[in-house]
Amino acid sequence: MNANLETKAGAGPAQVTLEASVLSPDRQRLFGRASAIVHRSNIYVGLKQSSYFLETGKDWDVDMVVVRPDGQRAAGIPVTGQLINRQWMSVERGGIAGRLEWVSEQKDTVVSTWTYTSEASTRTWTFHVTQPGQYILKTTAQDESRRPSESSISFYAMGPGLSWWSQKDSDIVDVIPDKKSYKPGDIARLLVKSPYPLSRVLVTMEREGVMEHWITTLNGTANFIEVPLAEHHIPNVYVGVMLVQGRSGHRQIFGRRR
């Protein structure tokens, strides 16, 4: 009988697969397989956020609980948390044939830290958001055998002000919807990762042609546009965003995202 034991590397749990084969006297081979989950720690830190998108000036809440792999809550476990504001520092440098290319470096800034000891009930942590951008909450804990467990969750804060995003040579601007799907009557809020502190925005709603279009102003690099949805947008609709900034002594950037 031959056995093959494989594990998938990573910081989280691993899936272990046992494969076995046996050869009969008449040289017929039979195979069998079994899998199991191996937990690297005897605890998990569960996180549930109040919102994936929110406007600056509001509170962001996250519910936290420490549980065992079988779902039972674990009390008395110290948990450490860090809230990180993620931005990108972008510069242009000379590339092939002297062509300017964007180079972006990720910069994480810790804006808040805390510790607490887990209880049988859920703990709620609140952060008052004043600046736009992307935020990441990371938590770390250890079980009774000092085996580490990590969890993380992220959200976007939208509003006037500056948040620095990664610049791309394609001049494509990322647009992030606040939900995965919508129904008629909803108003979709789309975060626009703009390179401009202030810009005019051409918004189009398209499907086999332009259905609607309008021009608005976007104040800040992490603000949002609102897109009303109606019955005639079923089953889907594509939203295009084009940003335009007046001449300011620097190379203009035009971005479009569908």
C-alpha cells in the first residue's frame, strides 16, 4: 500500500489529504482517499463589520468573538488589534526609451491599537472615521499552547479629502461598488479612486449603447457617485466613469472604468 500525505502551506488551516492504493494478487489496483482539516490554532477571532462602505464623520463598528474550531466560544483569550490606513506613494520614473512610468509603494499607517480579553459574549469596537481611504483591521491572538491565530477585515471610507491610491500607466481609475448586487429602486454608491483632489466627472450607464449620462463634480480622491437604478436596468447595466481635470502644469490623467 502506498500513502501520499499533502498539506497546503499558509497562515490559516490546512487541508490534509491521505491517498492510498493497494495492488491485488491478480495485479488490479484500487485507490482510496480521505481528507481532513488541520487547525493551526485552537482558536479563531471572528469579525463582523457594520459596513464595508461608510462616509467620513461616521462611526465604524466591528463585532468580535473568539471561538474554538467546533464553534464554541472561548473566554479569557487576550486579543490585540491594529487599525491600519493603507495608502500608496506613487512617483514617475524613466523607463524604456525615457518613457515615464508610474512606480507605487504601499504605505501602511497604524491609526489605532487596542487589546482586550475575550468573553463568552460578543465585544463591539467602534472607530470614528475622519479621513477617507482604505482601512484594514488586523487581530492577533494565541491559544493556551501559544499557537497564533490571525484575522483581518477591511473597509472603505468615502468623502472629501485626500487618499493616495496606486497609480497605473494604463490611466484606468478603479471604481468600487458598495454592494455586490442591486434591485430596482436602489441607489448604488460607487467609490471612485481618483488621482485628482477635484475633478469633473462624466458618468454613463450603458448596455448595447449609452442609456443615460450626466456630468457631476467629484470633490476628493476617495469620494463617491450615486447611480439610481430602475426597472429598465434589469438584468444588468454598465457604469462608465471618466474624470477630467483642467490644465494645472502637470500631465493630465484621464481614467475610465467599466
